[in-house]
Amino acid sequence: MTPAAAVDQVEVQALSFPTPSPESDGTLTWDHTDVVTVEVRAGSETGLGWSYTTPAAVELVRTVLAREVLGEDASSPVRLWERMHRACRNLGTRGVVMAAISAMDIALWDLRSRGLRVSLADLWGAERDSVPVYGSGGFTSMGPDELDAQVDQWLAAGCSAVKLKIGENWGREVARDLERVARVVNRVHGDAEVMVDANGGYSRSQAMQVGQDLDILGVSWFEEPVSSEDLRGLGQLRDALSSEVAAGEYIAEIADTRAMCEAVDCVQLDVTRCGGFTGWRRCAAYAHAAHVPVSAHCAPALHLPLAISDGAVRHLEWFSDHAALEPQLIEGAPVVRGGRLAHSPGPRVGHGYRLKDVSRFVVERIPPQRAGMHAVSSLDTHRSRRRRT
């Protein structure tokens, strides 16, 4: 691919990866993880992107986003991000829309750096060779032995911090929440920080009381004690508790980052939800300017090149579901060693990953779209029928 090559093909599919058993946090239960992958081609090079989102994103890529990049110069992912973002004005630019843009943007950056024969981390300016991670999982659906085994696995991998879920059943099981936290605190014997995530399951008053109990237990991090939309509540808890209050995984725009920086001790950004590499780097830059620490939420393989090129990123979340899924999804999935994540040795181009044979996980696949093709949506079809009557 030459630097001026045009995007000539977009391919998108939805995958579903089952979990070993049903899992729960404070507010949801699930038995599978959905992934939407995008491959963007320009000449002889292909870029890969993905997002952890609903299969509904496939239709959005097909009918809206693909037409914004096909035939366009592949050398400027930021310009193509702006085209996609503007095209979604009337759809809104959050949720599944931004998840779809994220997958496309990740693929476009991978394509760009492959064309230049450099790694993404080097393209952005690598600042370090590896990044610290914390173990994350500890689902409320786990029994005591299963929880112990997972914590032991994280400690064996060298993690200096571990995180479990609380807020079970929308805050109706506070006693059990605190019992599980105390169990993990005793299990780590001071060898790792203990972090918790309530996924917005508590009310403000509940979160304040639980937070005070967590302070007594020595918990260092209280994630989404209340809904991430309750910025005032987050700010009150941040000011009152010793543990750090964190949130931000649903941030989609810089404006969201600005608001969240006023409410929490640490902002969590998710590259699969805030506009891919382009959106993530913009949001992180704002947080850095506001002197608020940044942590990467889930998707460890995708966040690795971002964090290597941004030494101010505190750590990556080694989320157990994604840690198990990524080696099934991609060649070159990074492995945690000594509590840190690093790219495998050897020369790299792009983000360094290639899609594996995932045919057994496919739930929806769209034939490749090529430059010059026109994707007809159900809305387009409806309108054309109305014109004929």
C-alpha cells in the first residue's frame, strides 16, 4: 500500500463467544461476549479493527460508515474519523454508533501504520516497552473457591492489584458484597491492592456507607459506586472517601471526558466505545491536561499500543473475559508476565494482530463491500417504495 492508496474494500462480521458459565456483576448477567470485527483494505494491505458491541453495529458499518471511507485516501485516519462522525449526526454519536466508529477507526489506523511499515506505538512515539495491568473479574456469580482461584491466578501472574465485582442485584446484597471483599483482602495478604467495581449498582446513600466500610478494609479503588451518569454523586463520593473513585468506561466524546474529570479521581477510557484510537487519544489528552489520571478499560490487546505510546496511562485492565477471548480472536495476543503486558518480541507493523479463523463464532457476516458499490439500507428501500406509489 502506498501512502496515497484509497480504501477499496470493507468487510464486517459479528461474532459471539460463549463464556464458560453464566456470569454476573452488580447489574447484569451474561453468557456470551459479542464482538464486531472490521477489515479495511487498501491495495495490498488490510487493517483489522474490532469492538465489543452488539451485532446491530454490522448494519451501521454496512449502510453508513463504509460509504464514508470507500474510495477515500487511507493515509489519514483522522480525516476519515471526522467523515464517519459527521455522517452519524442524526443517529447520535454514542453507544452502538460510537462502537461501530471505534472498530472502523482501529482498522484504519492499523491499515495506515502497516502501509508505513511501522508499529502503531512507534508511529505515535513509544515511551515504554510494557505497561502494568491489574487483574479484573471476580464476578458476583462466583462461589468462594472460584473467586480464590482467580485471585491466586492474578497473583501468580505478578499483578500488583486485583479487582472484583460488588453491588450485587442492584445493591440488595451489601452484606455479601463486603464479605467477598474481605475474603479477597485476606487472600492477597497485602501483596496486591484490592479494587472493586459496583457497575452503578448502589444509590448515593448506599455507596457512601459501603465506601466507608471499604475504606476500613483498605480498598484502594471504588469504580462506578453509582451510575456514571450521576456526576454529582460521583463527585460527592470522591470528596468523602479515602479510596479513589473511578468511572468513565461509557465516555464517547471529549465533552464527556471534561465532565467526568470534574467528578472522579481517575478517568477510565475504553477504545471500543469512545471512537477508536482517534477518539481515545483525544479524550486522554484532555484528561492529561486536566491533571486527572487515565486508566484503560478492558480490551487489553487494543489498549496496549496506546499505553506504550502514552506513559501517563496508569494501567490496563486485564479483564478475565477479554483475556480469555483475545487469544481465540487474534494471532499475536499479548500475554501478561510479571504483572505487565508487552508486545511479543520481533518487528511489528500496525497493532500487530491478525484475525484467526473465527468461523465457528460468526453470527452475522456481510459480503465484502467494494468501492463503487452502494449499500441499500432498509430505510433507503422504504423511501424508494414510497416514491414509486
